Amino acid sequence: MENLIALLVAAPLVGAALLLCGGKRLDRAGHWIGTLLAVASFAVAAVLFADMLGKSAGDRALHQHLFSWIPVGGFRADLAFQLDQLSMTFVLLITGVGSLIHIYSIGYMEHDERRRRFFGYLNLFLAAMLLLVLADNYLLLYVGWEGVGLASYLLIGFWQHKPSAATAAKKAFLVNRVGDVGLSIAIMLMFTTFGTFAFGPVLAATGDTGEGKLTAIGLMLLLAACGKSAQVPLQSWLGDAMEGPTPVSALIHAATMVTAGVYLITRSGAIFNAAPDAQMAVVVVGAVTLLFGAIVGCAKDDIKKALAGSTMSQIGYMILAAGLGPIGYAFAIMHLVTHGFFKAGLFLGAGSVMHGMNDEVDMRRYGGLRRYMPVTFITFGLGYLAIIGFPGLSGFFSKDKIIEAAFAKGGTEGWILGGAALLGAAITAFYMTRVMLMTFFGEKRWDPQEVHPHESPKTMTIPMIVLAVGSVFAGGLFSINDAFVSWLEPVTSFEHGHSPLSATATTTATIVVLLVGAGLAWLMYGRKPVPAVAPRGSLLTRAARRDLLQDDFNHVVLVRGGEHLTRTLVYLDHSLVDGAVNGTAATMGGLSGRLRQLQSGFVRSYAVQMLGGAAVLVAATLLMRGV
Amino acid sequence: MSFPLLTATAVVPAVGAVATAALPAAKRTAAKWVALSFSLATFVLALVIAIRFTPGAKGPFQLTESHAWIADFGVRYELGVDGIAVALIALTALLIPFVILAGWHDADPLEETRPNRRWRPTQGFFALILAVEAMVVISFEATDVFLFYLFFEAMLIPMYFLIGGFGDGAGEHGEEQAATQRSYAAVKFLLYNLAGGLIMLAAVIGLYAATADQLGAGTFSLPQIVEARAAGHLHLGAGTERLLFLGFFFAFAVKAPLWPLHTWLPNAMGESTSPVAVLITAVVDKVGTFAMLRFCIQLFPEASKWATPVILILALISVLYGALLAVGQRDIKRLIAYASISHFGFIILGIFAMTSQGQGGATLYMVNHGISTAALMLVAGFLISRRGSRLIADYGGVQKVAPVLAGTFLIGGLATLSLPGLAPFVSEFLVLVGTFSRYPVIGIIASAAIVLAALYVLVLYQRTMTGPVKAEVRKMPDLRVRELVVVAPLIALLLFLGVYPKPLTDLVNPAVEHTLSVVDKQDPKPDVHVDATTGGSRPGHATHGDDAEAAK
Amino acid sequence: MNSLAAAASTGEAVQFWILGTVAVTGALCTILMKRAVHSALSLAGTMIVLAVFYLANGAYFLGVVQVVVYTGAIMMLFLFVVMLVGVTAADSLKETLKGQRWLAAGLGIGFGILLIAGIGNASLKEFNGLGEANAGGNVQGLAALIFTKYVFAFEITGALLITAAVGAMVLTHRERTERPASQREQSQARVRAGKQVPPLPAPGVYARHNAVDIPGLLPDGSPSELTVNPTLRGRGQIRDVSGEALAELKALEQRSTEWLGRETEPKPPAAQSPTPAEPKEEASK
Amino acid sequence: MNPVYYLYLAALLFTIGAAGVLIRRNAIVVFMCIELMLNACNLAFVTFSRMHGNLDGQIIAFFTMVVAAAEVVVGLAIIVTIFRTRHTASVDDASLMKL
């Protein structure tokens, strides 16, 4: 059975190779090939899943070793896959949502002459992402890690003729690279500490080494996670990443890639469990980000940017949960999955709206669209309810558990974290309601002459419907006698947290803050008409519009500083390093010019020099003999 | 002694050079084909070497040939290859055909020049390339210090003419100034390397004197000296050994540009045609790093240990410095040149980290960097030849008019920033791990270059390939068949070695082990000992075990 | 003489001091004389003295060779060249290169001192003369050595000499670049140049004597320069006899009138041109 | 009297000749001075041969003479050629070496 694992990765990889090298002759069939292979990968995943369900919880993990990849001295990296429950969850999410989004893209990218390449990139992404979650050692994971980075780079910058897109792509890749440095350093640390970096041995041996090293490893892993999952302080790229086509935002920057950080931390749970300080850092990052993202999300008028902010904050939740240790891992993953459903759905909805409004993204130009695109409205609405955690929908279950776990951390930080999580929930409710109201309700703020809103084609609506269904029922399904938790337990070792508040108290609190947030939003955007141009807004609003000045900070400190540094270095290289050399050359030239004077060309002066030389020689010989 | 394979491998290109040069002016195309066929023949021979070579075998060198040459000075014509040499010879023999193909039209005389019996630039160009190949190959093979030195220096002559004689006509201010800059670059290249070479000559003579003094008969033979030192017959005093080491190292540091001796490289690569630039950075400079590994460390282990800290610092500086300057360049080729400086920093870092990962990685790095830079530089050359300018600012939106060119350029770039899955990643990571395991701080600082590399590559790609299409590039044709033939195999190789570098590592490991045994350094042991075989105690572990055996 | 003593006899000492002085003087004259000829001659002198010293040192063959080859051949060669270049060519001894002379003097003296010092502190006390070496005769001894031990050097010097001879010929030989002008062309050139085409008129010839230095007279009795060889003309050795011829004619008329006894009207001495005066003196020369 | 005086004389003559080479401008005279130096050497050789009691010194002197003859022949030929072209025998006028 385990020989099928490679097939998971191979199918989309083959697709990518075909589509990218195939050339024009594949232009007409390209998108079908891509979709087919994605679906094929999903089918394989399903088969494996079924097989896995058949086994007992103990030996569900599969392992496939292809060949020894880099054997140098004690350094052995293998090309080997490992499929346990955690990986399986991701594989299903990736291939499932991935396939849906492939289908969606068929419609969405219909009029793009480079559609073949788009599907090639999508397949490449699937392959890399699957490699990431299937790798059985950190180095191979690193390959997938950078692979998805590349795919995201290519897809964000897919409309390269737009300078903004190209810049965004570059930014995303660079920021991710910063994270990758963290990952590579972590791997090096593992190698020097354990002599290997395969999951099994490393995670087994965490007990045997000092906490300091583990903390270091943990922090480096956290840095990596921050880069990939757009957590503070490396979150700045996610907003710009919305330059890419909407399906990309849905697949990569909402459902799958950005959650890789959560996967990494959960996968390395053993390390974090043994390094409380690192865990604390994780928690803090998560808490900060979930608020940060939420606040940013409130201020954006660009529908996709608003959703991006929300993504950031939701992943903040996951990271927070993952940082809580065994009491949180399962919930982190669970929220990850549900979020995958509803956020992908929301993005696809947004895409469908843009599709209907000829690529207008400013929500202040929307309004009252519910009548024009009912399907989109309904699916989006369901996604909305899911994300704000409306009781009964999937978001409710997963998020509620996380908040509970946050309180369960215990002590003051327990209260702080729980409070933060609650606050986040409130803000989430606020900005999502805002999006909802500005887009689908209120009066038209668009010019009927120019734009003719219309429902999207089947290829687009069907995936939206499926995702909507998922986002409604997934949570409930998972929570039936903790199916999800017990499914993951062999990998992530679950234990019940003891919250100071009772479960019901937490739930009620959640619902209350939810209502407060939504109501507030309704007061501001539902009751009175929304101005078509953004008001100046309060200081916080303006800051939030600029991603809380994070970009400005980067620009001033890193970009400017870097430019100055390089410019000075270029100058120094020319004037100092090279100058030294040329200076020597110049002095030599001058010296030779002086000596040239001796060459008068008169035979007799040469003769004088000869005689002088002879005299010197004679004198030397005499001195040698010691006169 | 059977058929002298190594000699043949060096002789074939030499003969080819003569044959090419001998062709009359009218036979220009013929000259190209002759050169190409000879380079291919050399490649075949290199493959034969790689096959005949048995990695695990006893003794440091194989396929050895040894004949007395200058008996009075103990100079012998001594050839022999270890895994590292085999890898690099294969690289050289592999790259030259591509270089020749890529430079197919670079040396055609201008239309207005009247055909003239004596004026044969094309023949000269290809003959010089082949001559360089011959010399490089033999200096990879030489195990006699003097023999090595001879060709190490002789290489400069054809390189000088290649750099000074042929330009890409894409200068910033017209051809006249380009010519002057070219000759400036050529002279700079020559002087730098001559300076290094002369100092090395002094050291070589010193070595001879030392051996003659202590072994009775002076010798230049590397194996003999290593043996004598191991057996305790040869004790260079610390002072002498350090001086000799510095003499050797200086020459190699110039050749493999190590900060602050690097300034000749950007000029040389910037002014010469891109095939020649590839020749410089991918082939000739490798001799420097290779020689550090083979001669510096093996002849003077103690001194190497003594000098390691300083060298590591310098290497670290060139890693970061080269990357930063690459970011600051306005000229595509100079950018690539500075990138190469950064990569050479990595190579030297790996060599002197004195761990099997470091040195193995460094050797892989030499090969991979050769291929990746060749890919990037050659595509850049195609780009430049289309637009007639080297300035990044003159491009924009090429991706839209020439997607294949852009794609190959991107892949070359990604290889340069050592993206996982492409060959350079393996080597770079190995170097970093190797360095880190002994010098964690240096390792961490060096990994900052990962980000910088991404920065300069992506900035280059963004400025040239993306954005709105510039008027000058609107008519730009996509890659032609010849150019595709040049680039495609390189890219394929990059992918293959990225996914399955095992053949290369199997080739290199024993040689590295031997080098380390000469220096007698062991890899640092991990604090916790877990069974290092991946997969732990999971199913599939067993299978892994067997195929590890099978690989041996 | 064959048994030459290791230490020199008093006679030899006397000879040394006298001739040594001569040699040094000759050398000094060589470098100080203005005219190359004088230098050459004084050098020849020095060489002869050296020849004598060779003999005194038991190098009989060399002594003779010195006289024959050097003084006889080489120095004569010098003299030939000096003549070719011009006997009168005397180069001014004033120095053109700045400080050359002082440098030369200083260096020369210093060098000399060094050499002499060297010789001085070299232990050259014992001389074991050429007694047995010259036993079989100096020439035979040399011959034996030349044709056995130094035979290769000897052959090579032979080659050297031949090369030198060829070289000298090549250097001094002047290649004719253009075709020699034919007679016709020469004559045409002469006409075009307006030179005297027919042979020049002969000098004046009288019954009494016949000399090339007497110009022929033109009808008016004045002498024609053309008739005299240009060399004589250049030297101004023309014996102009026109004057005295007229004078004699006059005297003849005088006597005839006296003889016929007619008085004569006095004639103005117009015909008495001043010219006749100088011819006389010239003639007297 | 000790024959070593011959050597002193030789040294003296040699020095004088050298000085002459440096001082005189007339190529012919310069040549003569060179001859003088050669002769001085010959004298030294001859003296040495007497000193050591074998004829090798004389042989060398003999060869010196031959070489000197050859040299003079060629040298004078050169002088004549130069004189023909530039109508002077001054060594200073042939100062094209500096170009």
C-alpha cells in the first residue's frame, strides 16, 4: 500500500512537467490535464485514507523509502515518505480543495491566454505541498517548503506585466526566504545535536538532550513557521500576495500553503513540548498575529486584502493552539481544516464577485449584489457564518475549542490568551460582517452602465457550493465524540486541558462577543449608507490600512538601509579594494618612468653603467674573500 | 601500464586546438565543427575515465601514469585522479561543448571586414577554448606539483587572449571604449594571476628545497610527500610550512577569487563574451579551489589548520560581500560575476571547515556551480546578444515576448539561489551543515546569504523579464534551436543532480575521507547518539538498509 | 733563454720599467690624441711593447703573433679605415654627455684600484716559470695543446673567423638598386643638362714647348680657361703666356721700324693690359 | 723583480682602455681602446701561464687574439657602413637605442 504514496506527489508533478514543457500544442487541453491529475492525486489519497481507516490506530502510519538522497559521511538524507494521520489529514485537504480550485480555475482563467502555464504552476504547487506534508525528514520537508514558496512566487506574479504583481511575488519569496533560513538553521542544529534530522529519531530523542538546544531549534522552527504562515513579524507579504489570481489566493494563501507553519509546529510537537520557552514564543506570536490580522482586516476596502487579514488572524488562532502543546495541537489542525473549507469558499466567492464586476476589488464599489449573484451570495454567506463561528457551523466548533484551550493554559497567561482569543473572535465577527454588508447588502455603489454583475459559470459555482457544504458540516462532523481528536491522537498526543471556565461559559462568551462584533458592524455599515470613497478614518484605521505601518518600517529600515549599504559597498569595492591594486600599478608605472631616464640611448652611458657593474662585482668578490 | 587514458584526455583537446587553428580563413564553419567534435571526443574520454574509476578502491589516486621528466630536479610527469578530480574533469569536458556551441557566432568577423588569409578570429577563438580545456584537464590530473604549476600558469595565456580579444559588442559606450575596457580587464586578469603564480613558484621551489634537504632527493610528487610526512621522514618546520602554505594559497585564492583578491573577476567576466565568462568562472577558477583541496591541505596539513580561522573569515566575507555587491550591480554579467564570488566563498568555506560534509559539499558545489552558472550566464549571453546591451535597465517585460528564454533564465537564477530540488541546493546545504557542525556562528552568518541570493536573483529577473514590455525588446526573438540545445541539457542536469546526487557523492566521498585523513580531522560527533539511519524503527527502514548496501 | 727563471732577472726588471713606461705612455696617448691616426700609431707602439713582454714571459710564439697579427694586420686595418673615414677627421675632445667624463675618470680609477688591490692581496708569490713547459719548444707545446686539448675551441674559432669575413663582406658590400644608365641615356642627359657635348679644346701648344698648363688663346689673344685641366685650374696653376707673346710681337715691330729708319708715332699703351704682368710672375713660378 | 708587476701593468692598461672607451666619441678610437683592453688581458694571461708553469694561459691569449681579429673586422665594417650612411663615426650620433 505504501507504494501508492509516491503516486500522490508524482501525479501533479507529471502534470506540471507536461504543462510547462509541453509548449503551445497543449494549450487547448492543458487545463483538463492539470485538473485530471489533481483529481487523480485526490483519488489516490482517498484510497489510502480508506485503507488507513481499516487499520487499527497503532499501525496506521505508512512509510515509503525511495532512495538515499544525500549520503555524505554521517549526513544521510533520504528521499522517503511518511504517511500518518496528520499527513493524511493534510493530504486530503490539499488534494481535495486543490482539485476543487482546479475546477474553479477552468472557468476563472478562461480568458487568459497563459492558462496552460497557470495550471502547470498549480500542479507544481500541489506536488510541492504534498511533498512537504509527506516528507519523513526535515530536509525533504525543506524541499517541499521552498517548493511551495516557488509555486506561490510564480502564481502571485502570474500577471507579470503588472509591476505590482511582480513586486508582490518577489516580496513574498524574500520574506519566505527569511523564514527558510530559520528552517535550515534548525535542521543544522538537529544534525549537530542528534546526528540526523529524520522525524522519527529526532522526535524520539528529544528527551536525551539539553533544553537549551531544543529551545534554539524550536525558535528557529517558529521563525520558519512565521515566514510561511505570515505571522508577525514576517506577515507583511500576505497582503500583497493578493495580487495573484483569486484561485491562487484561495488555494495557497488561505487553505493550504500558509498553514504549513502550523503543520511544522504540530509535527515538531515533541521538540516544543520539551522546550517551554519556545512554546511560549509560539503562543505569543499566535496571539499577537490573530489580533494584528483582525485589526488589519477591519480597515481594508479591498475585499481580498480584508480576507487576507482574516486569514492571517485565523492562522494566528492555529499557531496559538499549536503553541499550547498537546491540549491544542488537535484543535489547531481541526481549525486548520475547517478554515481550509470556509476561507477557500470565501475567496472563491470573492473571486466570483470580482469575475462578475470585471475585476473590481474595492468593496466600496460593490453593494447590493445579493440579487445579482445568488449562488455566490449564499455560499459566501455560509462561509461567513462559519468563520465568525456561528453556532452549529464548522468554525464554531473549531474556534470555540481553541479559545477553551487558551483559557486552559492556566494562570495569568491563560486569562490573557483566552481574552485575546475572545477579542479576536469579536473583531472577526466585526470585519466579516463588514465585508458581507458592503458587498451584498446596502444600495448599489457601482455604475450599471459599465458593470453588469452576473452569476459565474458552473465550473466556478460548483466548487463554491461544495466548499460551502464543507464549511457548514465539517466542524460538526469532526466533533462527533471527538472523532478528529482521537484520529490525530497517535501523532499529536492529546490531553484534556482544565479550563478555569466551564465549557458552556466559554461558549456563551464566544457567542456574546460574536453578536457584539456583528452588531457593531451593522451599526456602522448596515444602517447608514457606506461612502463610495473611504473616509479619512481614525488614526488606528489609517494605520491598519497600511498594515499597521509594518511595510513602512520594512521599507525604511531594511530596503533603504540595504540600498545604502550596497551602494556604499559598490563604491568601496571600486575605490578601496580595486583602488589599492590600481594604486600599486600606478606607483610601479611612475617608478619605471623615473628609471627610464637612465636609458639615454648613448652607448657610452651604457658603457659607464657596465663598468660600474663590473666594479661592483669585483668589489663584491673581494669582500667575499674578506679583504 | 595500459592505455594512458589521462594523457589522452588532455591531448585530444590540444590536438583539436592545433587542428582548428590550422584551418584556413575560409573554412570558418569547418573550424567550428572540428572544435565541437574534438570537445565531444574529450567528453567521451572523460566518461571513460569516470567509468574506469572505482570509487572504493585502495590508494588515493587511480589510473596513474608516471614517467621521469626532468630527472635533475625530480620533476616527474605524474598523473592520477581521485574522485574529486574525476568529477571536475567530467564537468570541464561536459561544459566545453556547450561553451563552443554557445559561442558559435561570437567570433565571426564583422561583415565589412574583407576576407583575409591571415585574419582568422573564429579559428583562433575555438582553438584557444580547446587549449584552455587541455590545460585545465591536465592540471586536474597532475599529481606532480611542478607539472601542475606549469599548466596552472600556462592557462593564463589563452585566457588572456580570449578575454582581451573577443567582446560581446554590448559595451555601455560603444565599441572603441569596450575594446579598451576589454584589454584593461585582460591585463588585470593576467597581472593578478601572474602575481599569484610567481609567489606560488617561489613556494614550489621552496618545497623542492625542503624535500631535497630532508629526503635526500628532492621531489615534487604529491603522493611521495604525503607518504613521507605520514611516515615521519619529512618534518617541515612550522615556520617553513606556513610560508609555503601561504605561497600556494595566495595563488589559489587569486584564481578562485577570494575577498579581497576578487576584483579581476567582475571586469573579466563583464567584458568578455558570455561563453568565455563561463569558461572563466565555471572551469578555470575551479582549478583554484580544487588545488586548495588537493595541494594546500594535503601538502601542509598543519599550516592549513593554523590558517583556517583567517581563511574562514575571508570566505565568510566574500560570501556576504559578493552577494551584497551583486545586489548593487547595474550590469547583468557583473551581477553574475559577483554572485560567483559569493559562491566561491561558500566553496572555500566548505573546504576549510574540514568536515566530510563541508569538503564533500564544496566539491559538489564546484560541479553544481559550474553547471548552474553556465546555464545562467549563457542564457544571459543570448539575452544580451539580442538586445546589444548589458545594462539591466535596458530590459523589461522580456517574459512576454520570449517566454522560453525567460523560463530558462529563471531556472538558471533559481539554481543560483540554490532552490531545493536543483543541484546547487544539495551542495550549499552540505557546506552550511559542514561549517555549522564545527563553527556554528560562521555557519549561521553564512546562511544569511540564502536571503541575499534570492534578493539579487529575483531583482534581476523582475527588472529584466517582468513588467511592461519595453519598446527595444518588443521584436526580441525567443531561443533558437541551437541555444535550446545548449541550455536544455544543463537544466536537465541541474534537476537530475538535485534529485539524485548519489552518483556524485559516491564518487567524491572516498576522496574527501582521504583528504581528511591526511589532515587527521574527524567529523564532530553529535551530542545525542540516535541511530542515524533515517526511518528509525519504522517499516521501510529495512528496505532502506538493503539499498544502502546496494548503493555501495 | 729556454730555461726561463721563475723570478725575473735584473735585466728583465730594467727592460720592464723602461718599456712599461713606454706602454703606459702609448696607451695614454691612444686615448688622449685628437686625431685618430695618432691614436692608432701610439696604440701600435704599445702593442709592440707588449710583444716584447710576451717574449720576456716565454711566450715566443705569441710575441711574434702579436707583432705580425696585431701590429701588422689589425692596426693597419685600423689605419685603412681611418683613411676611409678621413684622415683629417679629428673629433673635438669636449664632452657632450653631462658628467660622463668625471664618471668615467672616477670609475676608471676606482676600478683600477680595485683590480690592483685584488692582485695585491692575491697570494702570487711563487712563480714556477715555463722551464719544462717550453722544454720541447714553445711553438710545439702550444701546437700540442691546441690540436689535442683545445681542438674544438680551435675549430670553432676557425668558424668564427669565416663568419667574420663573410659578415664584413655583407656589411660593406653595397647592393646596386637601379639599372646602370646606358651610354645613350648618359649622352641624352648630358645634352639636356646643357653640358659641353664635344670634347674640350686642347691647351695652347707652341713650337717651343708643349705643356698642359698653358691655356689656349682665343682669337683676341685672351686665354680660354676651358682648355686647362680642372685640377690645375682649381690649384690656380695656369701658366698664361698670352702677355709675353704680345710683348714679343711688339718688340719685333720695334726692331723692324728701327731697321727701316722711319720715325714712329708714339702709341698709347692701350694694348698693355694689366694681365701680362701676372702671367710673368706665374710663369716665374 | 717579481713578474707580478706584469699583472699590475695589465690592470693599468685595462683601466686606461676602459676609460678611453668611456671618454672618446670616435667609434674607431673606441675600438682601439677595446683592443687595448684585450691586449691587457692577454698580458695577464701570459703572465699567469708563466706563473703556473703551463701553456694554457698562452692558449687562451691566442684565442683572444683570434677573436679580437674577428671582432675588429666586423666592427670596422660596421663603422664604415655607418659612416657611409650618416657621414660620421661618432658613437653619440647612433643613439637610436632609446626609442
